[in-house]
Amino acid sequence: MLHNQKVMIIGGSSGIGLETAKQAIALGAEVIIASRSEDKLQKAKEFLGSNASAYTLDTTNEEQVKAFFEKTGTFDHLVVSAAETFGGSFLQTDAAKARQLFENKFWGQYYAAKYGAPKLSPNGSITLFSGVVAYKAMVGSSALGAVNAAVSSLSQTLALELAPVRVNTVSPGIIDTPSRSKMPEDARAKLYTEIAHKLPVKRVGKAEDVAQSVLYLIQNSFVTGTVLHVEGGHILA
């Protein structure tokens, strides 16, 4: 249980982050959520209730991240699920777009860990987010695979440097979240059906699946330096 504990979730206004916040509150935690969208934050706060507070934050802005943690004070657990992703041919993708992906997903998590760690309780934890394409090569995912691998490596080194604070990584597979909401509904359903047929579990993931894994890492005080794969056997398929 998480009674009398404070959980910081960057990316907590939608998808996996919001579901993690919901589950953490159900376990007795006080939750702080942060993201770029004020509109999403307001809706998330209304959904989560009085045990949640919300802040706008752009994790690509190092000074903004530093000021954010100075303002929010001490807490027990940090989860960084916020990230933009994209796919595309290595030769056809503009290098600036790949660089921006690193700014969003790698450096955003790097800044959050760097400035958040000093505010954590000694028995606290940090949970970062990688992804399946770091472990299973896929056409069109060269930049994202490299970013995800970098996050996993950073996490394992931080597990040593920041000890006794625990640092772990969640590596999701294909998850049905609002991140693909811009796809036409028929195309999204077709994609999920095709992927589900290839997976041993015969379905794509849900935000609840990943949130449960985050809560496991937060609560198990004997787990650190671990990459927890939540991908329905995608690496095997």
C-alpha cells in the first residue's frame, strides 16, 4: 500500500500515466501529475479527485524541469511516462526529427531523474519508460529503438549511482492508448488486430497492464536496475 506516500507522475494527464495515477490513489497515495497540456491536466485532475494536484511542465526545457522540482518539494516516487514517439524510414527521416525524439524521450527523462532524485526520500524510487523496439528490431524504428535503449542503459547506471533510491524501467509493447488517437479508427483497429494475432497473449496491451507494472516496481523494495517487459510476448513473436 502507498498510504502517506507522494507519487510524482510526469505524463500523468493521459494514457498510461493517468491510469498509474488512478491506481496509485486507490492504494492510498497522494499524486502529483505534470504534462504540457493544461486542458488535459484539468480534465485529469477532475477525474482523479482531491488526492491529485497538477502542474504544467515541458520536460525538454531543462531550466523549467529544475524549477519544477524546486517548487514541488520532496516526494517518494517518480514516474516519467511522458514522451512523444514516431516511426519512419531511416534514410527518409529528417535527422532533426530524430534529434527531437531524443530531446523528448531521452533528455526529458534524464532531466527529470537528475533534478527529481535529490527530492526523493531514501526509500523512494524512479521508474523510467523504454519500449519494445529497444529489444526487438523493427523496420521504421531506428531512432525510437536507439532512444529506448539509451533510457534502459541510463536507468541501470542510475540504480547504482542513486542507491539506495531504486531505479527501474518499464518497457511496454504495443499498447492501446490515446497516443494513436490521430490514426483513423478503422486503421487503428486493423493494426491492433494484426499485432494481436502475432502475440502469444493474442491481444494488444491496455494502459491498465502497464500501470500495474509501474505500481509493482514502486512497491517492491527489493527490485532495482530492472527492465520490466510488458509486451505480451512481442519479443518472442
